[in-house]
Amino acid sequence: MSTAATPNRVAFSTSPRWRADLSLAVVALIWGTTFVVVKSALGEISTMYFLALRFGLAALCMLALFAPAFRRAGRRAVLSGLAGGALAGVFLWTGYVLQTFGLKYTTAGKSGFITGLYIVLVPLISAALYRRAPRIAELVGILIAAGGLTLLTTPSLELHMNRGDVLTLGCAVAFALHLIVLGYYSRREAFEAVAFGQIAGAAVLSGLSLVVEPPRAHWSPGVLTALVLTGVFGTALAFAVQTWAQQFTSATRTALIFALEPVFALLTAVGLAGETVTGSGLIGAALILAGILLVELKPAARL
């Protein structure tokens, strides 16, 4: 991947950066608050069928939203952005699939912890690709947040790994690559085409996977609600905002901000499902916030 920025992109500046970071925090909030709804719905609909419908609905919403922008950008620019977005979509879909099948063989706590390792993998993979180490403040913030994630998701972490853990580790790698690829293309192509390309690509792959896992569904109000919430807000809106925001902030900062997702998920579970918060969970949430604030309060470096 080349690190040269194209001339038609606005130079990185502090003002767009904090707006982008704030937008990414809102995305983490959306994903965190939909977790309880999705978990409940998956008892009444097969996983790949749910993903196919979720991504398909999101793709239709994005197409309607971005149609005017596609006409203005022109055919060549749209096709170029779609290609980059489709590559990001492959990693996105792979991450969802590996995480889902991994959950069959491991605990939810271990799954949450191992998936969260992508916040550590992003700067490592980025450094290898771009031959440029992340800033000290970012590394320290990531380590603090990773420690908080450990306490939040699985206070009694088992050290041995089973096949579910291995699958989930693959999910973390896929999500890390998705963030890096999305950040690369969102700064070089029309972000609307990139955003639509990744979701359309994930929808196609989910649809093809129905050959392996036949669709099954009980059309209850809970399932329909989950599809609308995740399709429109958790996918179409969230990934459109993420793609826009990654024009102005790095993949490392994006991964760090997304560590807020389990914090919001915990708060939602407490408020809606009546779950209790442990002392280690509170400390973990505080460490995640501390890690993010450490990075956010430092002057931003150029991407």
C-alpha cells in the first residue's frame, strides 16, 4: 500500500480529526447498544440468514442515500471506490463469520476478549505495512485499553485455547485488516462508493453462504426489530459514518475508540437485561476510557 495521499483530499487537521473521532464513538455506541437485541434474535433466525438480510437491507439503504453522490462522482470514480470497498467487505464478512462460528466452541467472555485484540493488532499490522511505528502515546493508550478490555470481558480468563478461540483470533485479524484497508481507501477514493462497496460485498458473500447453511427463521417482532435496528442503524448508518471518519483519523485511533463498544454493551445489558456489574468490570471500563483520553488529549500526528 502506498502512503502517498492524492491531491484532491483535504489535508489532515485537528478540527476534522476530533469530529471524526467523536463520530466513531457514536458508532461504538450504536454497536454496543444493539448487542442485546441481536443476541436475543439469533435464537429465532439462522446466523448467515440474519447476516444476509442485515447486509442486504443496509446495502439498499446506502444505495438510496448515496445515489446523488454516485451521479456526481462519475462512473470511473464510483467503480474504483467500489473495488476498494469490496476488498474491505471481504475482511469484514470474514470477521463476522469467524466470530460467529467461534462462539459455538468458546465462551462469550473469551470471545469478547480475543475479538478485542484487534485494537492491538491494528498498530502492529500498520507498522509492518507502512514501515512507520505508531506514536508512544498511542501505544500506551492501546495497552491501557487492552488491559481494561481484559477485565471487562473476562475477569477469570482461561489460559488454554480451543478451536473456538483460534477461530475468534482469526476474526480479530480480519477486523484489524478491515480497519486498515478501509482507512486506506476512504482517504483515496469517494468514501460513499467505498462504504457501499464493503456492505454490498458482505451482503453477496452472506447470500452465497446460504448454500452451506440453509435459511431458518421464526418471524417474531424481536427478529424484525433486530433486522431494522442492525440493518439501518448498526450497518448502513454506522459503516457510512465510519468510512467518512477514517478519512481524517488513523486506523490505530479508530481501533482504540472502538474499544468503547463493550463498555456501551455492558451499560445496555445492565439497563435492559438486568445484568450486574462487577468491580473488575468497572475498573476495566475506566481503563478503556483512560486509554482513549490519553491519546485524544495529545496533539494529533499527520496520517
